[in-house]
Amino acid sequence: MTQLSDPIDFTHGPSWRNRLTLAPLTNKQSNADGTLSEDEITWLTARARHGFGMVMTAAAYVAQPGKAWLGQLGISDDAHLPGLARLAGELRDAGAASIVQLQHGGSKANPEVSGEPLVAPYDDPATGARALTLAEIEQTVEAFAAAAARAERAGMDGVQLHGAHGYLLCEFLGERNTRTDGYGADIRGKARIIREAIEAVRAVTSSDFHLGLRLSTERFGLSTAEMAQLTAELLSEGRLDHLDLSLWDVTKLPEGADPGADPLLSHFVGLPRGTTRLGIAGKVMDGPSATAAMASGTDFIGIGRAAIADQHLAERILTDPTYPGPSFPVTTTQLRDNAVGDAFIEYFSKGWPQLVTG
Ligand SMILES: Cc1cc2nc3c(=O)[nH]c(=O)nc-3n(C[C@H](O)[C@H](O)[C@H](O)COP(=O)(O)O)c2cc1C
């Protein structure tokens, strides 16, 4: 059976030294212009120094209209390159592979922050978002590709397309996307922008550059059956180095399922994977839950909240499979002692008040 400490290799890009990865975590620590700050570099490099095989950045906006919050990391402009280059060097020196998560906020972007009108796959009266034109879809695909090329120029090992959590690519996959121009209606059409982004990224990056995709499997207007079908197809097409399922709890049942139903993950983990590696994330908090997640048949595990509270988490789990993980709630002092800066502490405390005290 695969162990947490086993290295993992890919068709493109460097191998990772183990199966534990830092999940993409928005931390709002970037400068107002999207350039990396000292606090954000400190937070990420600490997780690389303390054992994670791969460290992923927070969701980074690929185009100004997709910027979703103040303090978001940017990769839409060459002005973002110097910070990313420094981060890439520091993560490599610490022994971790480095990946930038590429995002467009879609109707969840923030016009007050971006200075641009909201766009989405469809008109959305609730947010005021306007449906993208065909030309704008093409520009968006190009923006993902340009961002990936920028990541490679900065020396990052790869990128992950953010297709989860209701942002633009996920909005395309949802039930509200009834476009009839080839970019909606059925799952083939709804996923077309993702396949075009994959090909566009491959066209502008080298054969050494890692490309992954994150998907949600339910909620956000998604059908789990369609997401399982899409996952099966993308795995068999073999264009991705990894596919990362954002489950929020790797052991959960599908939303609304009867007790005793098969876990959500069971709809995905048995699909033939070819050369694409499968990752999962959600409530892996300690040694036993990491070992159990690995035993479920995945290739790697993303960890979020426990790694915010404990910068040593990866190395502690790798050396002691019984490691109980950090106790929640954590204090703000503990967070500060674990290389979490003030902006991130504020965001984490507000978003997850039950996990932070004082
Ligand atoms: C503070 C915070 C920020 C997050 N930011 C992102 C993000 O930028 N991109 C993303 O895909 N997921 C994001 N997530 C989801 C995590 O990547 C992860 O999937 C989720 O937290 C479940 O893993 P965990 O139980 O180990 O925390 C975020 C989660 C948290 C708690």
C-alpha cells in the first residue's frame, strides 16, 4: 500500500517528496496590487520547510475582472513576477514542489476591488454579472494560459486550474449554464472552457511544467453524476498531471444521501486514472486521518485548516502516524507563532470563528 512518505512522480514536472500537500488557502496577505508580501512568503515557505511535498499558493487571479477580494494574490501581469520568482526559489530551496492556483472569480469577483464589471457564463440578476461573449471566453482562456506561462517564467513547477467552489470555471459546470453556443447545456459543452484552458496552458508551457485541475463534486449547482462523468473523461484523456477533488470532508456522504449510502469519494476513487494522479482534501487533521485518507486509494492529500494552525504538521505526521494534530480552537498568538500574519489571522478568525479564539 502507498505510504504517506512515498514520493510521487508525474508526466510533467518534478516529483514530490511525499504525499502530503498544502491545500490552496486564500490568506488575503498579498499587497493591494496582487504582488506577494513578506507575510505571504513567510507563511508558505514555513510549510515547505516543515515537510509538505508540494505547496500550493492561494487562488491567484488570472485577469483583473476575476479579482475577488482585497489582498488576493495576482498572476495577471508581469508586475507579479518578481515576488513569484522569489517564492519559487524559496520553496525549491526548502525541498517542496511549487504550484500556483489559477482562478477567475466569475460572479463571485468583487467589482469594488477589481474596478471591472462582473462577468459569468450567464446573466445573473442577483449579482449583476453579465454573460461572457464568445470573444471574452477566448480572452479568458488566453488569460489562464498567460498566467501559466508567467508561473513557469517565475520558476514555479506548475499550476492548478481552479474549477471548484462556484468561481468562473465551476459556474460553467453548473446547472445554471444553459448556453446554447457550445459552452453550456450538456456536460461536454459546460466543460469546454476547461478543456480549452488545459490545451492553451499546454501550448505555452514546456513539457516539464505540471498542470492540474481542482473540481468540486457537489453543491454550487453541480450534479455529482455529471462530475463523476467529467472526472472519468478527464482522467482517461490524460492531459492533466493531477485532478484534485475538493470534498471538504474526505469521508462524507453525498449531500442529502441516506445514512449507509456510499461515501462521496467512492464515486471517484475507483475510476481508471491512467497517468493522472488523484488528490483529495477535507478534514484531514492528524496522523490517523491522513493514513486513512491515503488508504482510501487516493494518490495525494491536501491539508488546509490543520496546516494553518500547525506549521510543523506535515513533518509531524510523517514521523509519527499517531500524531493527534493541533487542538482547536487555536489562539491568535498560536497562529502568529506558526508564521500566520495578521491579515490571514483576521480572515481565518472571521470565516471560521469556531476554530480561533482570543
Ligand atoms: C482559510 C481558507 C482558505 C481557502 N482558500 C482556498 C483557495 O484559495 N482555493 C481553494 O481551492 N480552496 C480554498 N480553501 C479550501 C481548502 O483548500 C481545503 O480544500 C479545505 O479547507 C478542506 O481542507 P481542510 O479540512 O484540510 O481545511 C480554503 C479553505 C480555508 C480554510
